[in-house]
Amino acid sequence: MRKKEKLLSALSHATKAGGGVHTATEIAFMLGEKHTPAFTKFLTDCVRKGVLRRVAAGIFESTITPPDGSTAIYKVVNKLRGDVLNYISLESQLSYTGDISQIVMDRLTVMTKGRSGIFSTPYGVIEFTHTKKTIEAIAPNIYFDSDIKMYRAKTIQALIDLKNCNRNLHMLEA
């Protein structure tokens, strides 16, 4: 079996298991390859030929078996900052809970213990905002959303984060 067919088979199996968004290192592992410059070139060729789509730097999805579009952005968040605590907060969470009337379109605001950063993906912009608060201080005010496999801020935490980040408070419902 050629490497491209092996890749498609591995990605198909991963999607059936709930995957769909993978780092280059994960793809190399699935294929039993080492993540070398030659492997990176192989991935680049697959993107150019339309077999893979690059969703962020070093993160890919199959064009044939893409992830569920309603949860894909959350999978990308976990690939970008999977090694630290992340939770949906600020405007995205306040819109989700109805505490602000505006609906946040094409942007997901995430608080993180990792680095701040903004990433454009096919699913929307992911905005990471670093928090210096300890996990112990945050933990009572977040909950796990099993539908998206991520933590979300409770309303009180989202409001605290909004104020601590000096974000626009005028949109809050009175």
C-alpha cells in the first residue's frame, strides 16, 4: 500500500474513533513514520494535492473524512494548547450563556494557562488569552462540557475574566 493510501486509511479509522484533527507528529505515529523533514514534505504534498487540509500550523484534517464541523474548532484548540488548561470564556462564553445579546461569529475566545495568541482556522479565529490565575483559583468556576470535550467558564468566571482583560463591558445585559 502506498503511503498516501495508508494515510487515508489511518485518517478514516481515526475519524471513526472520534478524531479528525491531527498534529503532524500524530499522523507520523499513525503511519509508523518518524516526523522528519521528508515526512513534512510528504504532508505538504498531500495538502497541495487536496488529500489533507492544513487547519493551523502543524495541524491537519482529512479532506475525505473531515471532522464534525460543529465541534472541529474545539478539537483545533486542544491540538494548539493541549498541554495546558484552556477554557472557553470572555465573549464566547457570555454569548453562549445569553449574558450578552451579541452572538460571537467566527471567533472563539479561550482563556489559557499557556501563551496568548490568535490563530486563523477554516472554522474561525481562535483567540487565546493567558491567565496568571492559579488552577486552584479557576477550578471552582469552570465546568466540563462533554459535547465539545472542553472546559467552559461559569458566568461569574467569564465576567471576572472580561474585567481582568479590560474588555468591553458595555455589551453586558442590564
